[in-house]
Amino acid sequence: MRYDSSVQSSVQTFHVENFGCRATQADGAALERQFETRGLARAPSARADFVILNTCTVTNSADQDARAAIRRVQRQNPMAKIIVTGCYAQRAPEEIAALPGVSCVIGNSHKDQLAEIALQNFADIPRDFGWRSASSAAMSGIHFQPALAAEANGFIPVSNLTAGSRKPEASLYVSDIFAHTELLAAPVFESAYSSHPDDRTRPNLKVQDGCDNRCSFCVIPSVRGHSRSLPLPQIIREVNTLVAAGYRELVISGINLGRWGRDLESRHPASGSRVPEAGGRKEAGDRKPNFVSLLRSILAETQLEKLRISSVEPMDWSDQLIALVASSPRIAKHAHVPLQSGSDAVLRRMHRKYRPWHYREKIEKIHAAIPTAAIGADVMAGFPGETDAEFEATRRLIADLPFTYLHVFTYSARPGTPAAAMPNQVPVHIARERNKILRHLAAEKKQAFMKSFLGKTLPAITLNTILNRPGGEFTEALTDNYQKLFLKGRYEPNRWITAQIEEMKEGALRGNIAPLPE
């Protein structure tokens, strides 16, 4: 890059705004890395030259949020080049391209080239980037449409002001997602925009993307493609880099995390000692890698203090995985196991690969092996055809099982999915009432779980939030078993401590640093 360091405005700026799940946030971190390696600087969306909206499309509300963000950015920063990417961009690129203010739509199929596309496509901005990439030749077959070319020359053609052509044509970069083999990977932090690097805590690293399941309600496979895994050597490098930078907890995530390794040819040899399997069994050296082998490799080849696992599908909670989480003090005692429904008939219509009794068995095994673990689930209310009896089966299963929290969603029909065409769509007011019932049940379970730790000690990691309350200052922390905790006093972020739990207040635990044993 060749910039005049004395002129701040000569450095182009960008802003990435993420919507949706952990995977989208991780993609956003990788996009930031793309721009930063090309010499651009971060800036607020109201001042950035490029504003990248990294969208979600899992529900209709997610689409609405993205459209609202486009309007907001256009209003606050009319000179910005608005680039829309992510799952909504992959699903409905023409719909987004027609929105006022959108300069470019780049689907997940081309997200790994986003910064290069953006900088080449808007080379009308007078900057000397001083870089070329070999991958630009690979994009020669992509259909490029001139975006805002007339404005770059200092005038707007009359044709652009006519009723039928008010908006300059946005560029589109979208192709078959199932031909896509790249996996964007960069850690995302809970405080990614803090001006103090030490304040960044609990990085999240996406190690898997895509999904080979075909749940009837889900649009994700069609916008993220086949399941694919980040190779083990790259994961180990990322983890060791984070450990060297001082991070003590890492969250690993994916679209279908438990499928990690299924697409890899063979297990990569470990660079250090291996963690033995629970029960003392040795693994064959030529076995294909799997999720349990990934966890063992991270434990064996890094000095990471705490590894937290995000959502893993029920049937991927093998006895080996449960035993490893239970036995290792370096793995957080936390299991998120998507349920969706407790009705066998509904699960069949959803094309889910387990039955309610399978699910019950998995949760009971996790709880028996790890009694203090936080156990959470995703649950959907109002799936097409859901009867009162089917909903009651879901409510009863949830009431019976030792959940500590739930993520409850009201069904949202997604275009092109089998569920959207099913008969007997549940009226919205009924679906919302069922959602409310499940949320109330979840709140009761959460309260009971937190109450069970009063007077006890829990390990926790301090975060970067300081709260002022009538009782003084409190530092926010997260316990090993995924409970929000407010520690009396001010403490440095990113530190593991042992907390003495004293009370529950405002939906969180409160306590002090536990005294050292005499």
C-alpha cells in the first residue's frame, strides 16, 4: 500500500456489520481481516467508505433487519459504497440489488473474495491501492456490471432519473453455493471494537461451515452449501496464536459443528502428545478425523485454559464426547443441544434425524455425567400442522428434562423450503402464545438452576463490562457453566477466578472472589 501518512483521508475505511449467528459473526471477522490486510482502516458506519452488511436469512425478521440497515446506512452516510453479503444476499440477490443505496451484492459463494471484488469494482475512488491478486484472474468469468460508473465521471445521466431507472444498477456476484469449497475463518471477539486489545474476551473461532442435513424448515444449506471443515493444522495455528496473545477461553462454533472432519481425507498427525480417549482406549492412527478427535487435538497441542463448545446436534453427542467433556477440566461444562420439537410427528415433518426418546436419552446422559452443566436447546413453536397435542408433547418433554435455558423461536416460513408449502400453517397468534408458554417455562428452569449454586463456588472468566449499582461497582463475568455473574468490585477482563456465589439479582448471579483455602 502506498499512502501519504500525513493525510488521514488518504486511507480508505470500512465497516462490517453482522447479523445473526456465531458463524456470521466469524465470517465478519474474516472480512475485516481481508480489508485490513489490504491497508484499509476500520471506521464507524456513518463515516466509512465501504459499509459491508453481512446478513442472515434464517427468518423473515432477519431479512427485515437487513433492509432496515441498508436504509439507515444510506441515510447516515449517502456517499458510502453499501455492499451486502451473507445468507440473505445468497438467497435473494436481485431483491437486495433493487433496494436504493445498494452498490454491490456479494453472495456467500464469493465472500472469500469480497474485499478484492469491492476494491476492484469501485476503483473509481481516487486511491492507489498498490496491490494485485492472482485470484483476480479467476474472477474473469464472473459477470461484472458497472456500478455507479456515471457518477464517477461527475454526472448522472438523465436516464437514471426517469421513473423506470432511478437507481444505478448494482453489481451481483453470486453463484452455485454447492460448488463452493472455501471456509472463512478468523476469530471474533465479544468486544471486537474495543480500543484496548486486553479488553477483548472469549474469542469465537468457526471451524465448520455448511450443512448436509435437509430439515424441511431450514434455508441454511441452500445459502451456505455442503458441510466443510477447517483443517486441523489451521485450527491449531489459530488457537495457539490466540493463546500467545493472552486469551484464556475459546469458543469453537460451526453451522453443524458435530460434523467437523467428516469431509477431511485423513487425520492430521499431532505435533505433540495425544490426549487418550476416555476409558483408556487408543485411537487408530489412520481413522478419519471427527469432532471428538478435534477436541483432543486442541487439548494436546495447545495450552488453552478453557475450550467452550457451541451448538452440537443431538445425535453427535456420542458417549465419547460426553465422557471427554465430563472428564476434562479444560472443557466448559456447557451443552447446547437443538431440540426443535418434542413431538415425534412434528420431528418427522421437520425431517429431523432423531426421535423424542433419542433426545431424552442424550440429555439424561449429559446431566448424569455432568450434573452442574448448563444444558440449553433451540425450540420452535408453531411449525406447520402443529396441533395442541403435539405442542403439549414438546412442553411436557421440556418440563421433564434438566434444561437450564432455551432459545425459543416462532416458526417463520422461508421461501423454497418444503415446510413453507405444507398445509395447516399455524396462525401467528397461536404460535406466539405457544412461544410465550415455552419462554415462561424456560425462565422457571433458569431460576431453579441458578438458585442451586447459592452459597457455592464457581469458576468464571471476567469480561470487560463494569456496572455501577446502588451496592457499588460490579464486574461482569461468565461462569464455566454459562451463567452470567456480577462480581463485587472492579477486575481486569479475561481472568479466570473462583467466585463465591451469594445471591441472585436482575437475572444473574452475584458474588465475590472466593477466599483462598487456608
